[in-house]
Amino acid sequence: MKQVSYFIAALILLICLEACSSKQNSYSEFVHLPDAGWLVGYPCYFAPTVDDSLACYDVKLAIRYDKDYLYSSIGLVVDLLSGDSVVNRANVSMRLSDSNGNWLGSGFGSLYQMETLVHAGINLDSINHIVVWQSTGCDTLPGVTEVGITIEPSN
């Protein structure tokens, strides 16, 4: 009976380690924003690298925010750049709270994260930068602490 318990414990440990490991060929990066708020003209730059130039990838955008965020949603522009040229522009609206003011997304305490798929099955071979801008119409947007990009191979 003791050997079965050790086997089950080892199996659970292996499953947990696999669940926590990053996916092969994935990229993830976050940019920390100023405490005073995200300025309308302050872009977040990402320089992703992918291992397979022929593969297709999913690009996700993540926003980390806290109790100082004043709105129920956020407007963003995500530009894919090749050299200095915008190859693709996506306007993204993310809902961050429900109609009762309850924060959506994952998190605890006063910190939350919301993630959304921006591009599915896209080839990133010629993309050298991804740039994210806030487009809410506010000069300064308090409460957004970090902006991130995650890139994973498409299934």
C-alpha cells in the first residue's frame, strides 16, 4: 500500500511539473508601466523571437491591472511591424469588469490579469516588433500596471 502511495505522489508531481512548464517555442514578455499611469503616447515594444520561421503562431495580449483602474474596459491597438512598416493593426477592446463592478480575469487581492487572443495561426517570420498602444481616449490611464504578449505555436 505504501508503494502505491509513493507512485501516486510521484505521478501527481510529474503532472504538476508538466502543467507548469512553458510550451515549446513559446515567447512571453511583460512591460512594466509607470506608477502614474499609462500615457496615451507611450507604446509598449516587444521584440519576439520564434524558432520556426515556417510555423504559425497564436499571439495573445495580456493586461495586468489593479484597483486604481477606473473603467470597465480598455481599448488597445496592437501593431505588427516589419522593419518600420505596420504590416497588421488590430483594434482590441477588453472587458475588465462586469456591470456590477466586479473585476474579471484571474488574480487575487487588488491585482488582476486579463488575456485575449489577438491573432490566431499567423506566420511571424517577417515580424520584428509588436507594439501595443492604449486607445481609451485618456491622456493618462491609471491602474494598468503591465502589458504583455504571449506567443505560442498554433494547434
